[in-house]
Amino acid sequence: MKILVINAGSSSLKFQVIDMDNEEVIAKGICEEIGGKSGFKFKVPGREDYKVSVSLPTHAEALQLVLDTLVDEKLGVLKSVDEIGAVGHRVLHGGEKLSGSVLVTDEVKAIVEECIDLGPLHNPANLKGIIECEKIMSVPQVAVFDTGFHGTMPDFAYMYGLPYEYYEKYKIRRYGFHGTSHRYVSQRAGELMGNPELNVVTCHLGNGASVSAVKDGKCFDTSMGTTPLEGIMMGTRCGNIDAAIIPYLMKKGELTTADDIDRMMNKKSGMLGISQVTSDNQEICKRADAGDERCILIQNMYCHQLTKLVGGYIAAMGGTDAIVFTGGIGENTPKYRSFVCEKLAFLGVKIDEEKNAIRGEEMEISTPESTVKVFVIPTNEELVIARDTLDIVSKL
């Protein structure tokens, strides 16, 4: 079966077509800046990339362009859209009602809509992607939730020390995100070590970043919270801060509305907020190497925060079998991996710096005498979505 995987953002639509007979990606791409001056990128393995500027007023036109290109006489990889047996959608938030991957129904769509308050930036777009696919295609749709993998957390890990009534009324608790990534890399580490029930600390480090403690193959704790804002400092998100800073800044007149607060913490903080120049880690690293003090500070902050999370999760699980680095930063920044592992040397963590120099490749970078395995594992969230989609639709 060929499965179309969709990740609909507020102004973008990413896609892959995966042939599940061999789990091969036969086409992928992205529609960018939907509603503005749009761009369309279409990639097929072994061919030159196709790029074009187009007019895509809404997600409906974007999806139609994707389907038309997939069957295009020159560019396409399918003879007919009917070759697509199902569509798998990445959906950010399912709250407590939807923690696993599910067949899309009217009830599921209603719950995704209910959770817009918890995922205001992503859930509306995710829902829009589902609805547009339903209009154009008559195949099963499956929703795979970013929060799903974290549904096994115990209550003492997901509850906050707030009045309990806020949990009862508004379901304010830790949900966690990047679940498909943490699931993929932790399971892959289990495959590499021949044990599916490992204790693993997985570090998904990109423009958004989260760390998870995976105990006996299941999520035990994770750094993101009710929203993706909590945890380590990120590209434009502040991560963990003293909550009292917000009323303090409001009293000073710096912040006046809820939107001001949200914008400052989600869009103007993190690497961008400290550097005042960029949120791009590669640029941060270049500037740090050239002696930029702010960028050096960012690197030190990032690695310090990451080390605290990794070390804390190892302690909370009573030890770990492996540490995994993934995501754009995790896979491509040897310096950060080296920093963290050096700080954890007292636990017997040792890495081979020659192996650690790799970027974007799967590799065990720990030495033979290391008591904890350390891996770089490129994530594959789309494959997780496709596998869950196949599993669900094959039972219909």
C-alpha cells in the first residue's frame, strides 16, 4: 500500500508518499507560504528537485497541487491518485481523550477542534489538512498525535503543582510533544541493542527541542508541557523560566496582554532573543567560532540546560542503557553532543570523538568501554505516521 503522509502547518503543507511494501519514500515535498507568494518543492529520489513559485490561496489548492503533481506525466510517480490507499496526518494535540493514533471520524475531528485551546498554532492547521483531504480523497484518514507517545507517563510526572481544580477544569498538565520522533529513535536504539525495553534518554534537538525519558520502552517523562514552550531553550522559545517573571514584566509595562506574553515567549526568546540576530543554530555556531560573545553564551546555556535534563532523567529512571541525539541540531552539532557526554563521564559515558564528528548519519558514537551507549539516530517521523496508518487501515 502507498500512504500519503501530511503535515499541515498554518501556512505550509509538508508531504511524503511512502510505499509500505518496502517502506520506501517515493516522493516528498512542501508547499510554503500558503496564502501569500507560495513556493512548491517536489522531490523524487534519483531526480533533480523540482521547485516553482505558484499561487496557493488556501490549503485546498496546495493539496490539489500535490495530488496533481504526483500523477503528472513528467513529474509524477503515480499513474493515478487511486494508488494512495490511505492518508496519515500529523496532529499536534489530542489532549487526554486521544493519546494514540486513530482512524479519523467526526468524533475525532471534534476532539481535535476541542484541543485548539491547547494547541492554537497547530491544531487548526492540522484539522484543516484533514478536512481538505476528506473533500478531495475517498480513502481512510488516520490521525497520529504528537502527544501520543507520552500517554504512558505516570501522574507524578505529568502533574503540575498548581491548584488541582485547574487540572479538573482545563486539563492543565504535561502532555509532551515530538512523540513520533521520540518513539522512532528509542525503538531504533532498542533494535540496535537487541532489546525493545531499554531505558533510553532521547534528545530531539531542532528549532523546537525536547528530551524524553523512556523507561522499559515506554515514555516515563518528557520536557515539553501543556504546550511546546516548556523545557530547554529553543530557536525562538524561552523554555523553562521563573513564572513570576511574567507578572513582573507586566507591572513594568513591558507586557500588557496575553498575546504580548505569548509572542514574547514563543517568538522572540530563545536563541533569537539572546543573540538578537538569529534563531538558526548553524549561524549561531559560525558566530561563536568567530568570537561572538552572545553566541558563545547561547551555546553554553543550551548545553548546560541539556545536560541537566539528560542527567536528571537518568537519575529519575535509576539509570539508562543509552542516550540518543536526533533532530537537526542533535544530528548535526558534534560540539553539543561532546559537551553533554563529557559532563556525564562520571556515569561511565565515553564517546569516540572521531565517530562523533559525523553529521546526519546513524552511528554509535560511544566507545566500547562506555557503560552507556550513545547514538546519533536521524529521526523519521513520517515513517512512524505511515506505519501507524497502515496498521489501523489494515484492520478495517
